[in-house]
Amino acid sequence: MKTGLIIGASLAALAVAMPAQAQDAAAIEASGEIVVTAQKRVENVQDVPIAISVVGGEELQEQGSASLVDYAGYVPGMNVSNGGTPGQTTITLRGVAPLNGSQTVGIYLDDAPVGSSAIYNRAGAFTIDLMPYDLERIEVLKGPQGTLYGASSIGGLVKYVTVQPDTTQFKVRAGVEGFAIKGGDGLGWGAQVMVNAPIVQDKLAVSGSFAWRSTPGWVDSVNNAALDDQNKYEQRGGRVALLWTPTPELSVKLAGLWQSLDSDGNGLYAADLTGERLGDGRSFNNFVPESFDVDLDYYSATIDYDFGAAILTSATTYSETQSRQLQDASYAFGVLFPFLTNPPIAPGITPFYLDLGLEKWTQELRLASPGGGRFEWLIGGFFTDETTSNSQLVRSFDMDGNTIPGLDPLAIVGLPATYKEYAVFGNATFKLSEQFHITGGVRWARNEQTFRQISSGAIVPQANDPGESAENVFTYSISPQFHITEDAMLYGRLATGYRPGGPNVIVPNVPPTVDADRMKNYEIGLKADLADRMVSVDVALFWMDWTDIQVVRAFGGVSGGANGGKATSKGVEGSFAVRPVTGLTISATGSYTDSTLSEDVPEISGFDGDRLPAVPKYSGALRADYEFEIGGGNRGSLGAGVRHASSRLSLVESDPLVARAKPYTSVDLNASVTFSDHWTLRAYARNLLDNKGEMARSTFADGLNRPSFLGISPLQPRTIGVALDMAF
């Protein structure tokens, strides 16, 4: 067991060799507070005038969380819609859902964004979903984060913070895990290992980790008996990091991360238009396997130098992401065969292949004052250079698997693009008195994009046309804070953000470009630790105005981008925790979100007052966690949680194809025993009562826009697992 005396002595010994920012983080952690870097400096989460939720890496492991969907229900205001596997996910924060393919919630990995800012790489539907083994924590920032984090964070930001090498001691962690999903094809398993090795004591260290996880399938197909349990998938990930601190002032961090996911099919159910599920209730209606594969390679170099009066940081990253998806589009295109041939032929099978590629460079340079002074400031510059690809192929087969002359390929489409962005930004906090502080920030950015539309095939015109766009954007934030006591703060926040536009598809009567949409957030919040941290409160009321919303619109039968209308999202979100006795924490989180159009938007069949998609009006969770000593240097933990989300829509409320997902309520349990600080036996259950709720539901339409069937993304069936971990 680590005592306060041991921690204090260790920190004192390390302070001489640690850079200033690391010393700040260690001091905050030693006081029992939560460290965040939301304002690009190390701070106590309770001192930051932004609504932030923090999920620890050890917490994820204890609860058996393996993906965004598993822990999103415990984060107030956060909703994740799963498209069938990890990585096929759409994130919403504070009711801001993408109404086209680009993301509204930014994703950061340590000091840099991942995922595309361009509008043709479908970042809104394909979100990085890191395995949790090498994560220190996940920070979820609510509301627009445009001043410090730039583009495509109008709803908020999810920031993965990885474990850094330790220059003081050799460490090894490893674990194995087995789990079963109700109705699944056999047992799932996971294995992981992490090694940290000082090379030069207090100066140089390297760490490496590897994880492999195999999840069984439980979804069948009513149209192809060979596709039983078709949604099984494997995840593999590795990371190598090096930390060099030759002097107390200089820190150099190099890292490489690799992650892949290979899925045989999607974890979706199909139902008829009345809602009756097909087959055994856990089946889809695909004829061909709907596989999904994604590979991420990410490299970073971060240099910090403390001049005393200021700290200079350089963060450079390079990443490559490749996604490959196969969809069965027979319901959309195969049914059109009788209308496309003379004499008419029977409907057939049309596999739709989608390949997305992203090559991304980022560079950020910033200079920041030390923390703790009366005036804290930060200035910086940012650059990103993206090359993206979007390749689509639709094949045509009859029901016996033979190609159809004249209709194969049905369509070939390529949408290669480039995106460059330059930005300068600044942020400052002025402490007018012990009680009253004010924080403000500004950012100017310019993006330049090129695009080419390439197409051919039986149902699309021959084309090879270029397009381009450029735009300048200014965002700002201001946040007054009143410190009621040393441990209680009342704050207000006005912040803006934007999502880049870009060149449009090139057809008659379609505007040549899509403009950026904008978000303005008004917020009042309270953060407080009361009764010597026995009680913690974090609550925020918000009102967000969304203008020039990017939507997909039909122009004479061809879909293209457009800006249309306004929306408002308003509500309240918060968390409450009480620690009545040592080791016991009882917590509650919740949100109410009223996210609606504030004027008619005919481009998406929306009317003033319509609810926006993918957003539950009510969501919340309750948890109780207890840690206790067993004796003999051993300790145990018990945890129980209930998470709930109300119904969500697939489209705006007045769209004739809108579908409503059923609410869900999941009960989760976890327990562990740790022997002598080295061996831990864990057990967990997710969705213990096997609730039949839904993460999402949508109407699939045929090529004539007629409703065909319902697709359902279910809450994962009851999952029970056990694991054994070791740490030395």
C-alpha cells in the first residue's frame, strides 16, 4: 500500500530531475486531485473553467471497458452511436450530431489531432477507438474548443492521454483475459503486456506495449447461412515511447503507435418496418459479408524546454489511417435492376466497397508562461497538411453470383482531396484577485483545400473534375471565474468553434463550395470540493447556437453539400460524488439535452422545433465503488453501475425516414483482489440483466428512396469476463 509519506519522499527525490510540467502534475496527483491538460498546461480539473469529464485508464480496465461505447454512458452529455464495430462510431457531445460526413467532436492523441478535418473522409462516422491498456486517462471537454484545439470541435473534444515512460524504475505489467457474450460463438480473449526500462537513471527511458483482443460474434444473417456469428473481430495494438530528460529544463518524447481492427461483419440487427426483428431477433439480412478493417500508424515527437520565464513546446506528428468497409447495398441498388435493363431482369446483389485513406502531418509550436502566477499566458502556431482518399466501387451480380453485363461495375467513384490549415492562437488568464479570475483566448485560422471528382459506371456519369476552396476563420473564448472558496469555483464561458467547409461535388446547380458552420456556446458552471473532499460537485448549464449547418442536399437527383439553417442545443449536465467513508465513492452523472432546429431546414426535411438526431434527451448513470484492505498486504475492490439513455432519432424529427431507437438501461458490475501489489484477479459483467435496448436505429431506403427495412445497433448482450494481471 502506498502511504502519503512514501509518495512525498518519492516526489522529493524526483523533483530535481523532472521538468517543471511533470513536477506540477506530480504535485496535483499527490494531493489527491485529478490532472488535466485541457488548456495545454498541467492543471487541477477543478480549476479549469470548462466542463470536463475524466476517465482513468485503470478505471477502464477495472470495469472491463474495451471501446468508446462501453464507457460513454458514464460521461454526462456524451453519446456514442455504434455502426457495428469499434471504429464505426459517431460521437456527440451536448446534442451536436453531424448532419453530413464530417465530425463535430474533435479527437486528440496527446498533443495533436487525429482524423481528417476535410469533408470527404467521413470522420464523423469513423472515429479512432483506442484500446485502453496504454492510456493514462481520457479527457472529455464539452462545448466548442476552437480557440485552443481548432477545427471540427464544435461539440467538444475527446483527448486520449497515453502513459509516459518513467526514467526512475524498471516496470513490467501484463495480463490475460477471457470473456463470454450471451449468444456468442465461443469465448473471447485478450492479452497485453507493457515494459518500462530506464536506460540512464533519471535521464533516459523507453517503454513498449502490445495488446491483442479477440471478440466473438453473435449476429447471424437471414439471407446467408454461412454468415453465422458474423460480427466477430480482432483488435491489435502496440506502442513504443522514449523519454529523454538530459537536464531539468529539457524534455524530449518520441513515440510510435500502431493499431488495427479486423472485423468479419457488423453487429447490427435487421427488423421489418413495423419493428419486428428478423430471424432469431439477432440477425441481419445481408447476402455478402460486411467486413470492416482499419489500420492506424501514428508517430509523434514532442520537445519541451523550460527557459524559466516561459516553456517552449514543439509537437510534431505524422499519421496514416486506412479504412476498408464492405457493405451489402442490394436493398438500395440491387432492387433497381428491373428498372435499368430491357427486358427487365430480377433484382440482384450489389456489394459496395468503400476505402478511405488519410495521410496527415501536424506541427504545433507554443510558448507558455509558468503556472501559478498572477498572469498566465500562452501563444502558439499550428499547421496541418492532409492528403485524403475516398474510393467507392459498386459491383453487380445476379442471385447466383454471376456478374451482369452492362451493369458491372454499377459505379466507380473517387474523391481524392487535400487539406492545409495554418493557425495562430493565444490564451491568457489574469487573476484580478484571489477570488476573481478571467480567462480569454483567440484563434485565427486559414484552410486551403483541393478536390477531384472521378466517376464512371452504369448509373453515374463519366467525370474527372477538380474543385478547390479557401476560407479564413476567427474564433474566441472568454471565461470569468469567481472562486467562492479555495475549493469551489463559479464560472461563465462564452466560446465559439467552427467546422471547415470545402469544395463541393461538381454538377449543375450545385454551389461550388460548402461554407464552414459555426457554433457559439454560453455556459454557467459550478465546480466544488466540499467537506474536505468528501463531496464533489460539477454542474453546467449551457445554451449553444449552431449556424450555417452543413447538410447533405439533393440537387435534381444528385446529392451534394449545402449550408442550411440554424439549431439550438440547451440543457444541463453534471456529476456528483460523495465519499462517506474511506474507500467508498458513490457517484451520479446526468444530462438533459434539448437539441432542436431553430428554423425550417428544407434541405433535410426539417422544421423549426424538430429534434436533432443521435441525441438522447435524458441520460445518466449511478455508480458505487469500494476499495478495502483484506490484510496481509492484500486489497480488494467492488463496483456497481447503472447507465441509462432515453430514445434517440436517426434523422431530424420530420424526415419521413426517421426511426427512433429504444431506450436502454444497463447494469454493470466489477470486482478485483490484488495480492501484495503484484497480482490482481478481476471479474466484471456488462449489461448484466441483458437489456434489449438500442444504441441506434435507422431506416434503410432503396434506390428510389422508399423505406426498405430497419437497421438496429443493439446494446451488447450480457458480457461476463475474468482477468489476471501482474505488475512488477
